[in-house]
Amino acid sequence: MRNNLVRICFALLCLSAYSGLACAQDVSFLRHNSILDSLQSITDSTIPSNGDVNPYGVAFVPANFPAGGSIAAGNVLVSNFNSNSGQEGTGTTIVSIWPTGQQTLFATSPLIGLSTALGVLSRGFVIVGNVPVTYPGGVSTPGQGSLQIFDRNGNLVSTLNDATLLDSPWDLTINDEGSTAQVFVSNVISGTVTRLNFSVSNSGVQLVSKTLIGSGFGHQIVPAIVAVGPTGLAFDSYHDVLYVASTADNAIFGIGEAGKRTNSAGTGFTVFADQTHLHGPLGLVLAPNGNLITANGDGVNAGGTQNDLVEFTKEGRLVATYQLDGGALGAAFGIASSVSQGAIRFAAVDDDLNTLTIWTLRSPF
């Protein structure tokens, strides 16, 4: 009875949040040992036939995505960072997990090291970033990255390169408005955030402008794990704030006027810097209840519970934690959420087990 009440209240609050109404801050998405543990879920392997491992990026295919392609609305895409050799930054595949749990290969990139920078445009295109890694003298060395755009059948249609503004796309988030889109990209090697403005049609994607909107985030090459720097991004379009999970700084920052600013805000303002519960934040998402959720990568500030998903308010108050994996450190990475047709869905990769879990909460309304 209590679990049913929690689900109904949570659904009401999530739906009100998406309607622009106030959402009570004492209701959590990740109520420990309650919400996610009790929801309907599926878990599937993210390893394609070529053996790529280390899933990083996660993105839902939106409800209005055009039909007729090799992916469909409701699918979840996952990008792989490593090849079957296990070497960091050598993976080339994006897989699609269907609502039934079936996995199919969506695309194979000509570039290596597909990162957490993965997103889907509602007009029928998929954007993915890469940070390639080579091994001169046996030492992992990240190189110049890029953004690639694929059509809904997994065909590469364009590649964007910029040695300054897109040097190492590590994560991204999209403000999708149909015929236009803003894509926010974090660069792990330079510690910067770039906004790209696109014009989008059913037949193609055209870059309109690129603007540096964030800089000065902690960043460092770490051969054992490639690099640490700004990673997860979440955009609040109503308040025009971009939230940044800065791994090296072990903090979450906010950049104001992110959708329209013409210069860098530096690191913006600090949102959440709980040194007890943050351990190298990576993926970041704005949850349906209005809170933020980050995935602890355990690469910095060792200690505490490992592989945690941490939920907190935009005002910086801790709400809840959820342990994704009790095994090896660094299992939590990319996360995503979606609300569509009365269903609230949350997805997270486990890059220790090479799996994706999708939780579904169906609204009673």
C-alpha cells in the first residue's frame, strides 16, 4: 500500500514538473531502497557483435522521432568507449536497446573512442562525440575529438571538427526545438563548455554558430582513466541554466543565460559540492521531478559508497542516493531520463558489467 502511494504521488509530481508547475522538493526520484528498487525494469548487455565494451553515453529516442529507420521512438541508445581489446578510447559502436530488451547495432563510427556525448534530435538524427586514445610507449594519450551526426538508419552524414571549441567532446545535452536545436558540449581536455546552434530539417542538420559559454573547469590527463574534466550536462530551458558535472572539481556548477550568452561565464556558480556524497561526478540529468541526478565515477575523492547515483535539488540540498553496482569502482557513468505517453523512464549504464538498465514508472493518469 505504501509503495503504491509513493508511486502515485511521484507520478503526480513528475507530471506537474513537466507542466511547469511547482514540484515538492521532498519527493525523490532515487528514494533509496524504494523507488528504483521496486519499479519495473529491464537490463540488457551493451556489448555488440564486435565486442566493444565500456558503455558511456545514454540517450532516449524521443516519442516524435520519425518512423522508418533502424531505431524507433522509445529505444535507448548507448555509445561504447572501448573496443574488445579493453583499451580505453578505441570503441566505435552505438547500440540500440528496444523496449522489449532486444539489442541491435545502430551505427559503427569511423572514429574511435565514442564518449558520453550522445543525443538524439527529434527530426531523425543522432549526434555522438568521440575522444580518441592512442598508446605511444604504452601510455594512454587522448587526442583531438569531434562530433559526428548520423541519420536514423545509422549512416554518417557529417562530422564537426574544431581544435578550440570541440577539442574533446566528453558529454552533451540538447535543447531540441524541432526546426532548431542547441547542443551543449563539454570538453574534457580543455575544461570548457561550448554551445552549438543548429538549423534542423527532415533532410539535414546545418551548423549555424558555435560559442564558448564555460571555461576554467578543472581538467587533467590521467593515464589510468584517460582524463578528468567537465562531463555531464543538463539544461533547464525554463530558467536558461546549464548544469555542469565537473569531475576534477568534484562539484556541480550552473551557467546562467546558457542559451543566449555570447561569452564565457567561466565556471558559473556552484550548485552542489557535497564532499561526503560526491566522488567524481560524471553523467548528469535533470529528473522529471525537477531535481538533478549525477553518477559518481569514483575517480576522485575516494571513500564512501561506490557507484552511487546522487540526487539533489537545484538549491544544492542532498535528496537521495542509489547504489548502482556494489562491485568494481567506476561502474556508473551515463544516465538519462524521459517522460512520454504516461510513462516515466530512467536509464543508467553499468560499465563494469557492460549493461544498461531501464526503469519504468507508469502514471495511473
